[in-house]
Amino acid sequence: MMVVRFSIDPRKICWFFPKYFQKLMRPLPILFISTLVVFSSLTADDSDSYLNYLSSGINHSVSDRTNQIILGSAIVGGLLLRGQDVPLRDSIQPDGFMSKQLSHGLDLYGNGWAYGTAIIGVGVLSYREGGKSQMTQDLRYLTTSLGTTAALTYLLKWTVGRKRPNGNDRRSFPSGHTSASFALAASMDKLYGHRIGLPAYLIATAVAAQRIHDNKHWLTDVIAGAALGTVIGRGYGNIHEEERTADNLNMTTSLGQQGLQFAIVIPLRMEY
């Protein structure tokens, strides 16, 4: 009988698996974008209407007055603060300014798990409130907002090619964690008002701070990401509000003694 003995060094396992999964995770942003876009297109009536929906959302994102102020402020602020990128990084590193546990949690939030949770939650709540029709509308809005933000973010990353402060690669500008977190916050704000939107914006701001703390992004990277995610989320939110208004605007007719009468019923939702 032959006995084969071998031993495994735990230190080598701890080194191998993070490196392996890091390589495995590289295509996930593309998979994430593709999944959202495909899912959103499936909820549309036809491909032409969804393409119109996509282009209309981009148009609303850049034509909305508030969004123009957000983009303009981000551009001006980025130009003014670009010279502070390196001094800020040097003043923070290597110790950072938040605990490892908090940093890790915010990294996970911005890296994807929050979006899947939000999609499931919105789907369930929308179906309970308004059935399949409202669920389809709300999910199309949310997934398209996140998918468009992710697509534009990675397009800019590959186009600009800015080196990260830690020198790992040239995909620093803009911050993807930040843009997606702010797109989610803007969408939550449009769907459920400030009671949900404001906490989501605060978490998104914490995610942006974590990217600087973790030495993954410059200050101007997170400013650009925050502006991009916010305007995309608000732009598609404007379309969503128009659709909901059109659905809720009901006209009824009745034939009485004084002739044909029209009545318009507009449901109002009170927010506190």
C-alpha cells in the first residue's frame, strides 16, 4: 500500500484565493451592465420603445435645469480642486480616517450587493402596491438608471485612462462605486421620496469618502462619479414621473340632463 502525504501552507491559500477571485471579478462590471440592460429591455413593450426610453432618459439628464447645475458645479469644482488631489491623498494615507470594518462594508455596498437588494425590494413593493404594471415601470426605471450609469462610467474610465492613486491601473476616473451609489440614491429619492432618498444619499456620500480612504480614487474622481450618478438617476426619474402621472390621470364621461359631462380624476399622494 502506497501512502501519499502532503501538506498545505495556510499562508499560501490566503495568498492564492484573493488573487484568483480578483481575476474572476474583473469581468463582473461588464456582466452587471449587460444583465441590467437585458432585464430592462425585457420589461419594455418592444425594442424600439426601449431605445426611445434610453435616449429620452439621457436627454432629460442633460436638459433638466437642476441637473445642469449639478453638472456645472461638478465641472467647476473638479477644476478648482484638481490641484488638491495629491495633497489630500498624502494627508490621509497611509492610515485613512475610518475603521476597517466600516470601509469594508461601504466597499461591499458600492461594489454591487446594494443594487441587487434594491432591485428585489423595489420589485416586491411595487408589485404589492400596483401589480405587475407598476412593478414593470419601477424596475425598468431603476435598472436602466443603474445600467446606464455603469455603462457611461466604464466608458469614461477606458477613455480617460487616469491612474489610480495606488497605481493599480488606469481606471480611476470616475469612481464607479460612487456613481452607482448616487444613481441608486437618486432613484430611491424619486421612487419613495426624501425619507428613503436622503439616507441613500448619505450612504452614497460615505461610499465616496471610502474610495478616498482606501486610496482607490482621487477626490475629483468621486466628485465626477457623484454628479454622473445623480443626473442619470434624476433624468430617468423625470420620465418615470411623467409615466406615473399619465397612468394616474383618468378621465371619465357621463351623460346627464345637462348633456355630456367630463370628469378628470387625479390621485394625490401626500408625503410627510
